[in-house]
Amino acid sequence: MRTVWRFHSAGELVFGWGAVRETGEICQRQKLRKVFVLTDKVLLNVGVVHKVLESLKARSEEHTSEL
């Protein structure tokens, strides 16, 4: 069963179960060196932010995170 979908428009939207784990790969593919993650308490408390940061760390030699 498919769990991640892609929608192509002016940019690319990636969504679905597990899509947040692709954040690091997407940033690496686009050759992004610096990423700013802005969130709220709800996403922080349910663990989404942690998954984003882990994905970014896995694809980067250098990282800084401040929560």
C-alpha cells in the first residue's frame, strides 16, 4: 500500500505517513546548506520535530538545533 504521495506544482509537496523522514534527503538533493525549522508546541510535543531533525542530521555532517 502506498504511504507517501508527491504533488508537483511550482515546488514539490511531499506528504503521507513517513514523509517527514524524507526531509534530509530532499534538502540534500536540492543542495541546501542551511535549513530553518519553525514549529509550534503541538508538533514538538507529538514528536514530529524530532523526526525532522533526525532526518536532517542523518544527511548532514554539520548541524545545530535549538529547541
